[in-house]
Amino acid sequence: MPEFPIRKIVVTIEEIFHEGGPAPETPRRRAAAMALVKNPFAERYVEELQGAMDDLKPLGLMLTDRLIEALGGDMGPIDGYGKGAIVGTAGELEHGALWHVPGGYAMRERLGEAKAIVPSAKKVGAFGSRLDVPLGHINAAYVRSHFDAMEVGIADGPRPDEILFCLAMTCGPRIHARMGGLAAEDVKGEDGLR
């Protein structure tokens, strides 16, 4: 069982009051929880990686809980999510893919078995790299008002032998969203699409 010792956790919250137009009644909130962890696979090729996803499940749950707390502790307003990873330069892109199950399923579990796929991005990056984490509605991928991204990163990471794992959540659509498509209030939540 590989270990992923945590060096640092960062939680960041944004409140968006307007985008140049009228201020909404309630600001939109976005939050990201990030962990810099040691990459046990750095500097070497390992054929079997899938088992390590189980080792990351507690981290997924911890970051999810911190996000929910940062957004006020009430899961009701949370209606968007996404995840991402930046692998340090001594690792490979596939090490970032370890986050698919532990990151995505942790958020879905805590948010009441959300239906939509959790949008994801990953890359290999040097110290101080940034990543645009894609965001989408938690129950219906076709809700255009929730298509967004949140730029994340930690100034002192990832080191070459680290991975930055990130989860992000949102409360509300983009400010001034007006591109049509399926409205959030019309979501059926049956298939993760509509």
C-alpha cells in the first residue's frame, strides 16, 4: 500500500458579486480545497497503479468535508463541482488520474449521490504551476449556466516528487449566465445529463 503523506492543505474561497453587470441578490461562491502530497511513484515506472486509488479515499473525503465547511456547512446551496491534479515533474500524467475515483466519489457521496460526472483536468507541471479546474452542475451535465473553471495552484508546489490534488465546489450559476440550455430548476437528475 503506497502512502501519500500530506505536506500542506490549502482551502480558498471566492465570492463573486458581479461581472460588470447588475449585482445578483446572492453572490456566487466558489471554493477549492487542495493538498500537496508525496508521490510514492515519482522517479520510476510502476505498472499497477489502480490499487492506490483506495489509499487516497480518505483524502478525498477530508477535502470534501473542508469544502462543505468552507461554503457554510450546508450542502443545499452547493450545485457545482470539479476536480484536478498537478503532478510534479518527477511523476507522470497517469499519477494524476489516481484522483478520479477518490476525488469524484467523495464529493458525490457527501452531496447525496450527485448524478453528473465530475469534470476533471490534470497535467504534469513544475513548481508553482496553475490548473484550470473545470466545473459543472452536480446532477445534470447539460446545465450550461454552471459551465465554468476555477484556477488553482499553491505557490510552493508541487515539488518534483509531489502531486497537488484539488476538489472544487460552487454555489449557484455563473453571474449573469444567459446562454440558454437546460435550466437548473428543470433538472430531472435521472441520468447525470438532464
